[in-house]
Amino acid sequence: MPEADDLKTSAQYHPETPQKAEAFFLKGSESLDWGMKNRLARIFNPTSGRTVMLAIDHGYFQGPTSGLERVDLNILPLVPYADSLMLTRGILRTVVPPSAPKSIVLRVSGGTSILKELSNEGIAVDIEDSVRLNVSAMAVQVFVGGEHEKESILNMTRTVDAGVRCGIPTLAVTAVGKEMKRDARYFRLAVRICAELGAHIIKTYYVEDGFETVTASCPVPVVMAGGKKIPELEALAMAYRACREGAAGVDMGRNIFQSEHPIAMIQAVRAVVHRNETPDKAFALYQDLARQG
């Protein structure tokens, strides 16, 4: 019975100790609801404040690109080393085991292939399906400066609205049109627009000149896009510089699964992102792991 509590001789109320509220570790997220924060804490490591996201959603517009021909054989061995998986619902349902303890960032925009104008996308996944799949965030492509800029931005804002109702954050992916110059000025514009209109995370490309101004001017976490395949040491150096210049981790795909030794590469990337390992030491780790098979 409840009255039994009164029989205790030393109740542990500790009136002399004020209750503390732990500050949330992620930039720009303090005012979010508990569910939003909980999902973000699955994507980003609370200790380092960063993430190694494995992007394998390329097939939604490219088809079975190199390295993604057999996700079950090429990608599943990498899953234990990623903090989060960025992928489509088709691959999630058909290939990824529900028992995999990894957060999911679900690609929810789409509608065109590499044979058409890529900026002509729509929202391709209903919020109810995102809820059913228990995803930690939803990813939407935003084409600032593209032919269908307005439509892609509104895709993002509608996703933000739906996600807020259900406690699911939105990741805005900044895409660069063929005519756009990849410089800090453009990316400052793109990431700030996405953040201003409600995105909770921004994915963007690294630029050597002024990337720190891109991250500093963005009020929410920025994760670095891996981009096209480059040599392993260069990819590690790019990730290292991005993190030192304010990135909250990386969202890499081709520079991991197209590597000659993908499992070794993703572990080297983790060393850079979560342990601040230098590119040379991380590359030495990559070589050592590769030799071990």
C-alpha cells in the first residue's frame, strides 16, 4: 500500500541538492522535444558530439552504382562500424536486419533519375512510413540555385513540419547544380537557408577555403558529405580538416564502400572523427587493418 512509504526511517529526498537538468550536447538542439533529442543522440555520439554516417542511398537515382550492386554482401559487413545508416526504405526493408542496433536516416525525397533533371524531386515517403520504420531522421535533397529550387526547399519544409509533429528530425542535403560554383559563399547560402527554414541537420560538401565560415554561420550541426571517390589518405585528410573546422562528423559513402578495403577504411574514418586522429596515423591504421585482411 502507498502508506508503507511512511514507515521508512530515512527517505532519500536530498532537499539540499537541487535537481540538475543536463544540457543537450548538440548544437542548436537544446529547445527540441525529448523525442527529437533522443533520436539525434542515436545519430551523434554523445561523447564526441560527432557521427560517422554511412551513405548508401545512391541507388534511388543512380541505380546499382559501383559498390552497391549487392548491399547484403558489400555493405552489411560495414554496419557495425557506422553510427548511422543513410538509405532508402526499399533497402532498409529488404536487406538490413531489424536487429542491427544502428540509427536510420531515411531518404524521403526522390522522383527523378540521372536521366532527367535531378532537382525536379518530390516527397517520396509518407511520414507514417517513417514512423513505422522507427527512423532517427529523414533526409531531403535541397537544390539551392537549381532549376526547381523552390519546390525542393518546400519539400524540406513540409518534411520538417511532418517530422516535428512526430518527433523525427530532418536532414537537409545540399545539392550543387551543374552551373553552381562549389565555394564557401555558395555553401553558406545553402546551409543557412536550410537551417533558417527548420532543418535540424545539414549535409554539405567540404571546401578548402572558408569551410569554417560555413559551419560557424549555421546554427545546427553540419556533417560533411564524402563526395566522389578519392584516394584514402586524401579522404581521411578531408574528414580531419572538416571536423577541425566545425563539422559534426561525416556522411560518407563512395569513399568507404568503393575503397579497396572498405572495413579498414570505415574504421580509419572513425579514428579521425571520434578520436581526432591525424590523417597520417589514420591512414597507417587503414594500412594495418588492410594487411590483417
